[in-house]
Amino acid sequence: MKNIFPENFLWGAATSAYQVEGAAYEDGKKASQQDIINRENYQKYGFANADIASDHYHHFREDVALMKEMGFKSYRFSISWSRVFPDGVGEVNEKGIQFYRDLIDELLKNGIEPIVTLYHYDLPWALVEKYGGWIDRQVVDDFAYFSGYIINEFKDKVKLWTTINEQSIIVQYWTQKCYIPEQYRDNNQLRYQINHHMNLAHAIACKQVHEMVPGGKVGAALGYSPIYPLTSCPEDMMAALNAHDLRNSFYLDIYFKGTYPKAAMIYLEKHGLAPVIQDGDMELIKEGYSDFLALNYYASECAKACPEGTKEIRYNGVNRSGKKGDISGYETHPGFYEMCKNPNLDTTDWDWSIDPTGLEYLLRDLYERYGKPLMITENGMGAFDKLTEDGKIHDDYRIEYLKAHIQAMGKAIEYGVEVWAYCPWSALDLISTSNGVKKRYGFIYVDRTDDDPKECRRIRKDSFYWYQKVIESNGEK
Ligand code: BGP
């Protein structure tokens, strides 16, 4: 495609701490809630846990060298809270913070701009034990303690910050993304209460970046899907709008307008699900404004009408097998909307729709609506990659997926949308949130299986060489 990407465009890729680092109990780090949740997945389904993950903690210099070889201009990663503060608050773990100093220095030395995410699902387990984690408002103060420390520590080296990863996905899949004590798991109001606590934490972190980081920019990284109506009948159109309000605008309006969308709030109040909002909360949320919108885009979604009286399903389709059609069910909100499969789109093995046009659509739509620059902080295709006898990984399906999405992003840029960065998921193979290492995303293959971490040898996939050319030509190839 012809070159329309800005000269300083931040080509790169993303990872998150617990999915890639390993060393889960090394050098003073204590468990995060993800270490516990992933161990349960390991026991139940045989999926790899995060104890070793991709062993990035020990391989990070080699990994940064590979990123440099691909030509990365940026790298989005997250900080493990329980590596820095093993008990959530209190004494800093010197060896833990040193790891991030070394990583950031290594990136800067190689001309790669760090994009730091403060929180990617991995709350310190100590805080879950202490007061139940995100369900308790105390977590907001504890988060502020952690984020203030990190932002201050790296204020001269890191200019691009994202606060909390995918609040929308946390609300939808809350027991996977947060450890929810057993007795609360049927209490759906808590999903929105947790989200409200995250809104406060997000706002505080935005204020901290604005106050402490010269030239710093901050925003949330939102898991975002445009939602299409199943048909053009008015009831489906309305259902799609309702779903958009509750699944998308519910977060976006907070970040950019400092308000909850009315219709979604009224629906939640009617069903006893609305969060408790204390005096001063909405003022704080307004003060913690975002400079940009970082989006994680994998797939578009589809909604249809859902009459009152329909059975309520709140747990939305997790396909753990990687066999097409194995999705476990779609979320329903009786009287508001029901999510469903889009018959017009092909899917990955895990039933995630493949829709590059959705990326152009959302970039144009959101830029018009909120007028803020955008970054793509995740985008990618989970697949069963095979190491062939010739010692290679021929992942042409991934190349095809990413190429189509880059073209779609290019079209949005041609239409005037300001996009700063493209950081697909993931720089290297890592632990999928609910599928171990069978479901791979990386440009760099990590030679391990779910039950055998071997030495986590790094191997360049075909997509590695392809992405290298994309970056070299600034998106032209
Ligand atoms: C996003 C998360 C990532 C990542 C990705 C792929 O929602 O931010 O952490 O894992 O999805 O999802 P999965 O690992 O379930 O395939």
C-alpha cells in the first residue's frame, strides 16, 4: 500500500507481565491473582501457568535484541505490581524494580520507545487475601500508591502510559480477569462496582502522569469491538445501540466526558446493578482526563433483540478447545440486547470473528466522536503454530490477518484519523489468558509446550521477517 503512515509512527508490539515474564516467585516477587487463576487453569485444563511463562525475565535482553532486529519503534508492556510491591503496598522490592529499570534502559538503548501499562489483570494476591481485591474501595488508594511510585520512578524515561488494561473485558469475564471470592461470584452488581473502582484508579493515575511526567501522555487501554446489528430490523438496531452503550460507551464516556452514558446507567439501575458512586467521585473522574485512546482490537461483535423474560446469561463464550464452533454461549441482557454470532464473518479457531473493516470503522467513528489521537495497543490472531521439520514456523495466516488490519488502519489514516502507534499482540509467544501456550500470537516463537517449558528457545517465525519489512518500509509493504 502507498505510504500514508506518519514518519514517526510507532510500529511495535505488546505483551503483559504475567503472560510473558515467568519468574513468578523469584527475586522477592510474590503471587498475583493471575498466578493463582492460571494455576487453577493448569490444574483443570492442563494449560501452562505463569510460573515460567515465556521466561522473559531471564531472556529480556535477547528479546529486546529481536525486537530491534524487527525494527520496533515501540514496545508496550506492563509492570507486575507484585514484583515491585510483593504485598501490594509497603516496602518496595529492589530486585523487582531493578528488572524494569534494566528493561527500560535496554529498550531506550536500542531506540525503542517504552509504552508502559500500569495494570494488566495482575493484582497482588496479598490484596485479594487482605480485603477481596478490586471489590473493596481500599484498592483505589493502594493502586495510587503503586502507580505514583512507578510513574515517579520512570518519569524521565517513559512518556507514554496506559493505566488499566481492558476494563470492559474485566467486567465481562470478571472471574477470569479478577480473583472474585467464591461467595461473591453471583453478585453481578459487583462487576460494575469493580469497574467504578477502576475508573477512580485510572483517573488518579492520569492525574499523576499529568503532574509528574514532563511531556507525558496517558490513557486507558480499552478492549473495544464495534457492535453490528444482526439484521436491519429496528429491534436489532436498537439492541446493537444498547450493547454499544453498555459494552463500549460505558468506558469511553468516562475517559473522555467524565460521565456514564445515561441509557446504560438507567438499565443498570432498573436491574439493581448500578455501582455505588460517592460524593466527589465524578469530579475526580473528570479531573483525570485521558490524552489519547489506546485500543485493543481483535474482533467485531454482533447483537440482536432480547425480549424481557429471556434467560439471563452473564458469561460470554469462552472457547477453550480451539475447535471452531466450540463457543460456550452468548451473553444476554433481557430487555436490552443479546450478543450473537455474525454469520457474515469467518472466525479464528477460537471463534473470534476476523474483521479488518471493523478496525477502519472504529478508528473513524471514535476519532470523530471523541477527537482524540488513537493507538492500537493490541491486535492479533491466536493460532496453533507448528514448528516444522525445517525448524521454522510458517504462519502465513497471521501475516494475512495483520496485513489486512494494517491496510484498514491505513485507510482510516487516509481519512484523517490521527493514529500514533500499532502494537499487535504479541511481540513473542506467551501464555494466553485462558488457553495456555497452545494459542499463540507472537512474531517470535517460544519453544515450549503447556506441560514442558524446556528452555524457551526463541525462533523467528515467517511473520517476524514479514513485519520487519513492514516497519522498514513504514507500512508500504
Ligand atoms: C486481551 C488481553 C491480553 C491477551 C489477548 C488475547 O484481551 O489484553 O492479555 O491475552 O486479549 O486473549 P487470549 O489470551 O484469551 O487469547
